[in-house]
Amino acid sequence: MRYTLTLTDKCNKNCAFCYENAIRQNISLSESTLYKQLARIMSTDTNTPKKMSFFGGEPFVELDLMKKTANVLKQYNKYNADNPITLSFITNGILLNSPDVMSFLQECKNDGFNPYIIISYDGVQNKIPNLGSNISKLVSMLGERSVRINYTMSKVNVKDIVTNYKIAESLGVKNIHYRPVHGDFVEDPSLVELYRNNMIELFEYLKTAQSMPYDIFPFIASYKLWDINKVEAYNYIYQQRANVGCNMDFSHLTYSMDDEVYYCHRLQFYQEFIKDVKEANQYMKDHNGTFSYDGCDTCPTLKQCGMCSIINEIYTGDKNIPHPTLCQFQIVVHELTELFFKMFHPTFQEGYVGP
């Protein structure tokens, strides 16, 4: 089971595409609410592995709350060594330049939390190099699979996919997700084809690259592919897609600053975008994170796109009607996935969906 703790909505950046901007209050989770939420999480089935993510805002703004959380969870793990809680951090990366943050992450590793860092990156080319030394240190300290860059594709940076991949590669990062700013792609559907063309250009570059990435597709956990044989790899990638239901795969609960529980981490910030957040949250719970929309039966992605009912409501006004541009994006991701395997695993079986 995965849990997200929203520590704060404070942020040290002001990204134009951020969906939190409309309702940001610059507040943080209280200590009393934090301990109440941790007690709830720790009281659930101790036989089930738990992954906990720190979310914001920029969560490292509240480093003290993180340290208090880690102290509590360290005691939990001491008595649940077979199913310990592991930690991940979703950050814009700026505070990775802080010695206190780096020291805390080293402590998390030493304490067995298996820390996983997700750095949201908007594609401004001078950002990653400025963080480069510490990102490289993170990769060295935590392992190359424990640092991921979420490349947020917008109308200003889709064309820079290859350039920014090379920057990440130079820092030792092999785990990269290319994720769309939905509003930009809805506003300009030509970005879908631009994404396709730049990903194909990236594939061509990878033919001569010294090493391969673990993951380059949004919403598909493919980083295991290079450790297993080809048939298992194909099976793995398609099963990951088939099992996803929604992007959060519904094994994910978010605890907000006002002590609500959401079945999607975005819902806590979507009051400005959808009619009724509580109704949408209940809808996701009732549907168990699995949706089927008009036209899905004939879609080439085989219902494996992970499209979201909440995203539907924002862009079409109806949970059951996906926006055609976003559907096309998911189809292109599907096609690129198959092309990737054809290029790098010549025995790839097109359309293989496992036994």
C-alpha cells in the first residue's frame, strides 16, 4: 500500500503549469495532525509492505516534519522488519543543495528507509546543471534506480526532450518520466506529434548511447526490464499497464493537511477545477480506481492508458468522456512503447499481453 503525506502547500518556485497555484495558502501540516495520520497508517495491516511519499508544495521546506516522521517510523520498522515502511520524496530539487537535506537523506538510507527521490523538472536547461553536483551525489549515495526525474512536458520544452535527456544522463540519472502538462496539450494538439517525433529522435540517440535508461515512458513502471529476460520483460511491461486502473493504481491513499483522505493526491488541490471534490473522491473510491470510457473497447491501447476520470471532468466536463487529444497522447505512448521494444529487443512480439 502506498501513502502520501502532504506536508505543506508552501513552495520555493512558481511554475506556471502547477495546479496548486490557484488555491495555495502557504500553510503546513500541524504536528498533532501528522502524528494522528501516522498512527492510522501504522495501525493498518502490518503484513502489507507500505511506501510513504512526502508531497507538497515543496516538502523539503518542512524538513523538521520529515525528521519527526522518520523518527516515528524508525520505531515502527524496528518491530516490523519483514514489512518495513519505505520513503519517497517528490521535490523540485532546489533544496537538494542544502547540506541538512542531504544529511537527512543519508540518515534515511542508513536507517533502512530505502529513500527514493523524484525530482520534478520543467525543462529549463540551466536548472539541472545548477543542481548537478548534488544530483550526482544522490545517485552515488542512493543508487541509480533511486533517483528519478519527472520531465514535465509543456508547450515550451517538448522540443528539448533529447537535449535534456543528455543532461540527465551526464548526471547518472537513468530513470526519467516524460509527463505532459495536460492543459498545454489540450490547447495545442500539435504537441502530441511533436512529442512523438522527439521521442523517436531520442530512440535514435539511444542506439549509440553508452547505457540504456530504466524508464522513459509516463505511467509505466518499466525500470526492471534490463534485469530480466526478453519474454519476461514484455510480460512485465504489459501487465504493469493492464493492472494500472488509474495512474495511482488505487493502492494509494493521500492524507491532506486538513486530515482528509483522498483516493488521488491531486484532488486535495482541485477545488478550482471540478464541481465537487468530495463527490469526485467518492466516485474514485466506488469505482476502485478502474474506469472504462466511451470508445475504450476499440482503442489500440487495450484500456491500458491509465486515463483519469478527474482529468476527464476538468477538460470535458464529464467524468466518462475523455478529451480526444489526451486519448491521442496515450495512444502515441502505446505506439512508442512498442517501437522502443522493436528497436532494442528485436524478438519483440507485437501486441503481446502475457499468458
